[in-house]
Amino acid sequence: MPSFTNQGINLYYRDRGAGEAVIFLHEFGGDARSWDYQINYLSHHGSLFRTLALNARGYPPSDVPETADAYGWKENRDDVIALLDNLQIEKAHIVGLSMGGYIALMLRLTAPERCLSVVCASGGSGAHPPTREAFIRDSVTSAERIFKYRQIPAEGMASAPNRIQLKHKNEAAWQKFRQHLSDRPYVGAAYTLSEVQAKRPSLHDFADQLTRQTLPVLLLCGDEDEPCLDVNLWLKRTLPLAGLKIYPQSGHLLNLEMPDQFSQDILSFFKAVADGHWRRRPEQAFTSMFESSTSTLIQGTVLRMIFGPARPSSISINACGPSAIARTSVQPAPVIVLLTSRSTASAKSLSR
């Protein structure tokens, strides 16, 4: 793997193809290898793209600094800019998952001149003010445990409620993901948790700046990745040129759970951007989507329900805050709720 140096840290990356640059930024539990399928997929499209997958600091073969001050979201952002500078690339499409998605959005915010577009998959907001203390405490506690036991709890992390979906879809891919977690140096993992994850500011703190940005953004989220759903709905409403796709029965590791669909979606997005078909959303789409009232009003959405063989006798739709929750009186019946903008519907209960 080729490498470069930034701030005295050696950083490795994968480099393949030619054309417009696409930089892939991995999540906490992954590394550059997480993007192998996407890199292969884009490479089949001739000279359209040059794909670059960066191993963040703390992720071998990149250096694993042993001091906390070498880690942080700004350091990760600056590493991406340094990669662009090192390769004399003016602009690139930035694709990030989770932690990488946050860095991609912050690149868009602080260095938009270096971005052609941004794909943020399974993105979180960072330490949101209402839950900031708990968020920081949990991240620091997890880091302290890793330091104490000198290992990463790979089995537990890989089996988290929003990661276990990969195991049920592709056991081999999940085993590889778990093994990569287990093999990672504990020092890099602990400092990434305590210095990058815990201390990153909330995207909500930058709401005013985000509303003024004019860069194309594709937001991707799994419907079973509950910590990220509300954030992505908020980002879709806040970013003028954003589009949101929610994958059914999917968790946090979208690029591994459904690699073909994920790859198709980002390619379609890149082509739409290049062709000038990814446009600013109409002003009407920026109105509030959800309101709570005694009659439960859902604004700006079309609600469709598809029932399985065991049909529920009634369904109540609760629009409380930025997420709609469907409750049925018959649990086994599968329910799919599709939310699309630019229409209006209201519902208190439906019965069949």
C-alpha cells in the first residue's frame, strides 16, 4: 500500500483506477479493506473513477500513535486533505460510513472547495447537546475498559443491535469484520473512542452553516440503525442539496450488508452529480415534516402500509419528534413504512 506523512504520522491508503477521485473513509470498526467491494465495482466502469481508501491513524498499517493528542476529528479531516494535497487532487467525491461519514460531512462544511460531493452512510450527529454528557461518558468508559483489558471487545461490538444484521445476511463477511476488529491494536481503538468519537462536536451545532451549503449530499441509512435514523431525517431537511435513502431490514454496516445495492446507489449519485441532475430541493420541502397533536398529524409524507398474512386489527401511527412509530395489535404481521416527501397525509389510526 502507498503511504504519505501528515503531522509526523505515516498513513496508508489503497489507490486504484483513474478519473474523478473517490475517497472512502471507514467506520470505527472497519478499515480500508471494508471498501473492497465498492472499489472493485467502480473499477469496472473504465476510467471514470480513481478510488482511494484511507486507513485512519490508529488503524495499521497506518501509524498507531500512543498519545491522546495525536487523535481527533480535526486530525482525521486534515489527513484527508493531506492525502488530496499529496496526490495533487483538487477535488474528490467523499464517501464515509459512520465515523467516516461524520468526517465527510465536516469536510463538506469546512473545506467544500475540496469536495465534488459527499456520501454519508450510517452517519451520526456526534455529541448532541441534550445527551452530550452521557455520550461522552459512555465513549470514555468504553475506552477505559479497552485500556484496562488491553483488547477490543470484538464479539460484543460485532453483535451490537445495529451490526448483527450483517451476521444474518452474510456470516462470512461478519466473521471477517469481527476478526478485523479483534486484530486491531487496542491503543488506537481506545484513543479513537475517547478523542475522536467522544469529543467531536454535534452536527446540530452547525445547523446554520449546513443550511447554506450547496454541495450535493447523499444520505444512506438502515431502518434498523435506530441511533442514526433521526439524525439522517434532520440532515435531509437541513441540507439544501441532500437526498436520503433508507434501506429496509438493514443495520449500520450498509456497504457490507448489501454491497451491490450500496455500490449501485453511490454510482448513480455520482452520475447524477456529473450530469447536473442532482438539484436543490424545492423550498416547500424545507417545511416541518412532523408535528405532534391529539389527532397525530404527519406532514409532508406519504404513508404506505403493507401487511403480511397475519393482518393486524388496528394500527396507530405516532409522530412524536422526528420519527414515526407504527404499533400493531398483532405482533407477527410484518409492517413496512415508507416515508416520501412532497405529499401530505394525516392518520390517527387505520383498521382493517
